[in-house]
Amino acid sequence: MVKYFFAFVFLATFYLGNAQVKKSEVLFSVNESPVYVNEFVRIFNKNIDLVKDESQKDVDEYLKLFINYKLKLKEAEALKLDEKSSYKIELQSYKKQLAKNYLTDNKVTDALVREAYNRIKQEVKASHILIRLDEAAKPEDTIKAYNQLLELRERVKKEGFDKVKQDVHNGRTVYAEDLGYFNGFKMVYKFENAAYNTNVGDISMPFKTRFGYHIVQVFDKRESRGERTVGHIMISNKKDPKLESSETRINDIYAKLKQGEAFESLAKQFSEDASSAKVGGKLAPFSGGQLSSSEFEDAAFALKNVGDVSKPIQSAFGWHIIKLYDIKPVPSFDEMKSELEVKVKRDSRSQLINTSIVNDLKEHYKIPSQKPEGLTYFEHILTNDYYNGTWSLPENFKAAEQLAVINDKKITNADFGNYLLKTQQRSKTVEPLNKIIAEKYDAFLGQELIQYREENLENENEDYANIVSEYRDGLLLFDLMETQIWNTSKTDSLGIQEYYNAHKEDYYWNKRADAVVASSADKKTIKKVEKLLKKGESPETIKESLNTNGKVNVIFTSEIMDKEHQALPKTFEFKEGLSGVYKHNNAFSIAKVNKVLPRTLKTFDEAKGNIISDYQSYKEALWLDGLHKKYQVTINESVLEKVKTQINKQ
């Protein structure tokens, strides 16, 4: 999967498809297949700020990478990887998914996005009563549920929600629930609308969702909690009963905090979240619902003032002490717009967008507003069997007759007839057959219009065509690398072993130490530790002696450490015995090295992951040399010089 990721990173940053790109001078050719200046310059300029390797910002170096990429694509085509069924299926799936971004109504979408943002900024506290009802319920059942909710609404006004809840909630047909605070996208859209459109203290009129009929009582509306930046000291849960418990260790650290020691210093010394320990425990900002631990999130949002520190709390990951660094309100609309657009299109409110899209496509493809005359034919052949889901097309069905047309696509009776067959189902409601036909045709026509637009999108939208071309070549590159390099490298056990034997100098353990490190904010305490260690006292005995009266003066870390370990300074000398007192991470420490583990060769099994990765790079380099010999690359040097001049002037 790592290789898969990097294949697409290369694609995203080094290549855009050349669909509909205007021709220009030829920069180079691969077996007489031209690559044009416009393509190279556009891609170079687009990605120059994204490239971290300074050498790739040089035109000549960049050109080498680009030529290698084109050679790989040429080889993929030669191997006919673009004819594989798996490739075609995946490309088609991607095109269908991507097309959704281009089949939208921007005006309607923008309005829904703005509404969603306003609701993200505000939380509603509410309760509701739901009477479960099938979407196809009989009219009399619908009226009954509606009137029942009107009565319950009056009762809630007089008796209060809690009293009515006790009387009516059964968890099967009637639900009366306290929902707490929620904001946009937490409920189905119709429910969300009712909640946000009801004033604080009021109860809505009955309304319908796919679950049944509801009333909602709104108790409060408040500003959303926004974003927090915190740091933490984490001690992971210990499963070995022989080790010091995580709770004991976190409480020792918390005691040191209460004694005045710096949070950041203690995080660097003791936090077992390696990524944040290096920076004093600080984490990336997050908002409500973003973290996988509700315990951690609630504790973080409970901190009121910058600088506040929580008591130790436990999550599924271990024990934490949390410090608040920053409080930010909900981001601006511009910052959240892209994220909200995605959510709106996935939400039930997208139905509003679809309706608008279909109306636009009707206008674009000049679809007559009146129903086609051919629908009259279906009014004659549709029978009451449709209510039972048993209707079938008559034997003399006029399948080939034209019903409608979308540009050059003919819609026949067979198309609509098959749609009617596929969508029929048993129904408790009995609507007039002509009404069913009209509703079904509207849905059918909308589906056909969207499908036609999607099938022709590459011809009608240049941006879409370019992205599809990009993905198409990316799939080819991945398949090529997988078959030619990655898979063969993993299974070539003899070759991997030979590579290891020839490059053993690259696979060594650095010098390490089996050591015990004592840390304290007080130099006098560490001096006492030094004396006790010299006498041969164990860390447990020393802790009992110095950590008294509920005060934690010293913490020990015992494990095998290399020069990068957080408890050791970069200049630490690896030799057996006591190190002497040193200052590190704003604390005083002393290390007792029980044994120095010298620089030793890693066994094949210990280094196998790195060996395979290096072997793949080695194999790829040899393979690329072969491609350069197989395909003739001709660079137009005079054009290249003009490209360099053009880029250097920018």
C-alpha cells in the first residue's frame, strides 16, 4: 500500500493528462511519440513549490524524472495493461465517482452549504417524540399518527416532556428521547430543519421523516465549541503485571506537575506518545467529534482557560494529562466551504441538488416541458397488478417505439417499460395508475439525463477529461510497477538474500545501552540518587526513599536505549557505569549503563523490511536502464534551451 501511495503521489505531482491540450513545439519523443513543451512547462510550474528535493527544481533533473515516467507508461501500453478487465473496471468506477463532482447545481449547492455552515456554528439542545410509520403507510394511518402527535404536543406543553416520555415511550412504535446538543449533519435533514426552525422553548408541529412522524421540543441554542489545541502526557496501558501500573506512573507525573515542574519538560521525559513527546506533548488542533476518544475530547473541551491542566484521565489508549494551549471558534465559511460541499452532496439534502440538476439538463438538452404522447400507451397497459408487484409487459408490447430523445440518444418504450418493471413493488397505498406513470417517468427521465451527461462528460468538460486522463495513466503506472518490480522483488528470495550479502554494511544496529535513567527537576535530588546508585540500591528502593509524603521527586526509565532516546542527550557517552549528572529536557538526570551493546550486524530477518525496500529500488534502477535501451528518447535540445530560458525568467 505504501508503494501504491507513492505511485499516485508521483502521478499527482508530475503529470496531467494531455486530453484536449493544444499542440506546441515537441520537447522530446519516445519512439516517435511526441511530448510537447506546453505539457512539460505547465506541470513544472504547477508543482515547483510542492517539490521538497531541490534537485528536482532544476529543469534538467526534472526532465529526467519526466522522461522516466513517460518510458514507464510506454512500457505499460506495450504490455497491454490497459486491456486488463480489472483496469477497465476500476477506471470506470473512478470516472463514475468523479463525475458526481461535475453533476451539480452550484447555486443550490452554495445555498445549502451556507445554511449548513450556519448550523455548524450553532448547537441545538432538543428532545423529540417519534411515532414510527412506514413510508408507504395508508392515508388513514398517517392521519392517525399526525393527530396523535398533536395531542402529545399539547400534553408536553402542559405536563412537560419528562412526564409524557414516561407515559408513551415503548422503544418500538413510540420513541420519546432526549437528544442533548447537536449541530448540522448530526440528524437527517428534515429533522435538522425542524429543530433549527423551532424557537427555543417551542415545540414544532408534527413533521415526517423516513422514520415516521415527529415533534421536536427545543430547549436551548448555543455557539458551537469550536476548536482546541492541547498537549498531553500519555502513559499507555500496561498488560504486564510485573511492570509499574500506568495509573501509578501517570499519578507520579501529575504529582510532579503539582510541585511546579513544567508540563513540556515532563512530556519530553516521560510521555509514551513518541510523536508529540519531542515537542513537549503538543498535538494538532481538533474540533468536536474529530477524535476517536470521547473521554479525551470531553476532558480537553472541559478546560476553560489557556494553560489549564487536567487531572489524569483514562482513555482506550492509556492515561493522559492534558494541557490547553489555544481555543479557536468555528473556522470561517471560506475555510470550511470545500468540506461542507462534500457533506452536502452526501446528505439527504442532495435531493434538492438533483432536482435542480435535472431541470438544468432538460433545458440544456432541450427536452420538451410537456409529457411525451407515448405515455398514453403505458396508461393503457399498466394494470392493478402493479400494486402487488406482479405486473408484466404484455406480449404485444411495442418495445421499439420512440418515447423521447436526448441529443442523439433515442429513448424507447422498452427503456421505460423495463424501468417500470424494476421499480415496481408491493404497496399499501393505491394511487391512480396515471399518477404512478407520471411520477415514474419523471424519475426515469432524470436518471436518463444524468446518465447521458455522465457518459458524455469527457467530451463536454475539459477539466474532467484531464483528471480522467491523469487517473487512467496512474492506474497503468501502478499495475506496471506492481508486476515488474514490487511483486517480483518480494518473491525473489534468492535475489534478496544475495543483495543482503553484498550490502551488509547498510544494515547495522547502532551502539545501544541497557540503561536506567533517573530524572528530577531538583539537582540535589539527583545527587542523592547518584549516591544511592553507587551503593547498589535498586530504582524501586530509591523511589521509596525519595518519593515521600505524596511528593514525586524522581522518576526512573529502564530500557534499551540508542542515541536518539528521549532520556539521553545527543552527546551521551555509551560506557558501563554511572554517567554523572547531566541536564537534559529542562531536568537533571543520571544514567546507569548496565551493559553497552556494540554496533552489530542485523540478521537478515531483523533487516528484512529495509532489505526488500532497497532491493526494489535497485531492481527499478536496472529496469529503467533497460527501458532507456528499449525505447529511443530524442530530446529537442534547441527547444529545451528555450524552455529553460522561459522558466528562469519567471
